[in-house]
Amino acid sequence: MVGSEKSAKEPGINTLLTHCGNDPHEYYGFVNPPVVRASTVLFKDAHSMATDNQPYTYGTHGTPTTDALCKAIDRLEGSAGTLLTSSGLSAVTLPLLAFLEKGDHVLFVDTIYFPTRRFADTMLKKMGIEAEYYPPHIGADIARLIRPNTRVIFTESPGSNTFEIQDIPAIVKAAHAHDVIVMMDNTWATPLYFKALDFGVDISIHAATKYPSGHSDILMGMVSANEKCWQRLYDANTVLGMCVNSDDAYQILRGLRSMGLRLNHHQQSALTIARWLEQQPQVARVLHPALESHPDHALWKRDFKGSSGVFSIVLASGGAEEARKFLDNLQFFGLGYSWGGYESLAVHVRLADRTVAAQAYEGPVIRLQIGLEDTQDLINDLKQALAAIAVS
């Protein structure tokens, strides 16, 4: 914070993003923290080595650079501590491994990120942990699925690819009444638009690969916990040896500085494009919770402060061939996985793995990531791709 006294009022998000994470005067006044590359850390004497009595002991336990990023995320999340992992998926698996053991039962929303589901159905199953899937709109009724051995409820809101909004406060209330931990993959909204721990979530998970990075060049995950869960999460991370390198942490910290401005552009451009797409005859539905037409819009409006640049459309008819033709006629939208970078992306999503949330769609579901390009150029690009699949 600039100045000798902290303001009584919480600073705006862009001010917070500009100043969180490190004190320049801890590093001789340099605005950015140093990139400390480290494996071995030397102790000043045998007593310090025997007692670990110094801030840094080994590279896997952090450096001033990774700590600066963790402090920034703690400030944004309101968390007791944050851990950095090598990818968004590892940020999912770390807390699950930390809080589950053989014989436990865990509830996952059926609209989960597919790699999370794959981990649950393979590694967790192999460990003797039972995964059960629940519909995204279950709300307080999740209490009927909680068993004596239920340890974790894993949420993701909006849902992956189809963007259903969950009633997180209702789920949290039911979970905590049975002493069940609530985890949330909050990558879509980031703590700027949904501050998960403020809603009672115990552990907030993000793929920093996405919006914190913003440039499609870094893989990283972040896990933030409340006071109740922090020590157990930290201990598990120590045992598993997860860590990131300081160069990547520095890049993510740099990305944070502009994340508020980038997210606002992603949001505004995506909404403009989503509203335009709603009017196109080749589009049956636009799956974007910030649209008034979305069935969960009221719930989104109640809990979220904004929306990001990722949503899906349902083509009015056709199948894989129509999806291929649409994608192959895009110029500015790249065909690639992930999102959150500066460039627009499109991908045909397949939803065959779903069970209790399975539904029929009129045509192929196409997920769009709206980047930082000029909005009209992206509309023109989508217009000619839709024209390519129009019935002549």
C-alpha cells in the first residue's frame, strides 16, 4: 500500500492487483521482487540447520519469488495460505489427496472439468475412495447424498463447458452441518468475480494457466485454504513435493498486475458477442450465465461480481461434421484447448461422460474463449463460420 497509513476503505481491484504480493522496500526499492532460482539453501550454522530456524530451507518449500505470488493470492482470496502447483489439474488433485483416504466418499458435481473426473474414476477409485456425481442444481438437497463417510464435496461453478451455476452457499451450509469439506474449482470467475472463501468454501482452486497468466505460456495451479484446512493442505504438499519454479511464478505475478483490465475486456467483449449470437438462426442456445436468457442468471447475479470470457453455443442442428465445418471456417479463433490467454479459441466439446446431468442438445456444443481482439472482428469471424454451415 502506498503511503504511511492504510486506507480504512478496501482499495479497488486494480489498485489491489497493482500493489499486492510484495513490498518494494524489502528489495532495495525495486518495484518487482527478484527471481530467486533455488534448490539448495545454506544455513548460517549447525543450530539453524538442526531447527530449520530461517525463512527458507530448501527450494521445494518456496523462495522470495514464489512467496510474493502466494501473498498476492492470499490477499485476493482472503485465505490463510496458498500453494503453487505445476498445473491446474495438480491444483485439483493436491487437496483431494490431502483430505481423502481409503474408505471415504466424495461428491463431485457432474458438470466437472473432465480431467478431474478422470482422476476421480481412476486414481481415487484405485485408492479405495468412492466418487459419486450430483446434478449441478441440487443446492441444499445435497444433504440427502451425504453419508457418514463423506469427507469432501467438490464444486465447480459455472459448470465446465455448459455453464450451470451452483447454489454454493446452500451446498456449503449442508456440508458444514455434517463436517464435510467444500472445495471449489473457481478458475472461470477468479477471486475477482467470485471470492469463494467468503461464501464458506474451504479450499479455492485455480488454474493460473488461465487468467492470472493471460498469455498462454505458463502452466501453473493455485490452491488457497481457510484457517481450518491450511495446515493439513500444507503438510500434504510437503509430503508430495509439489512446487513451481521462480521464473514461472514471476511471470504469473506480472500477469496479475493487468488481470483486472484484461478480465474486464474479456467480459465486455464476450457479452457483446454472446448477445449477437443469440440472434443468429444457426445458434439454438448461448450458454452464458450473465445473459438474461440463461436459466441460472438470477443465481449468477446474486453471487458473482462479473463474468469472464468463456462460454458455449449450441448449434441449431447437425453433428460432428457441422462442428468441423464451423471450426475450419474460423480465422481469428484458434483451435486449441485451454483458455484465458489474449487470443480467442474455439473447441467442439463432447459431454458423453456425464450421468445425472446428461441432456440432449439441438446440435454440437462449441466452447468459445473470447480474447483481446477487437470485438467486431470476432463477430465478423463468427458470422462467416456460421454462414458456412447455413442450410442453402
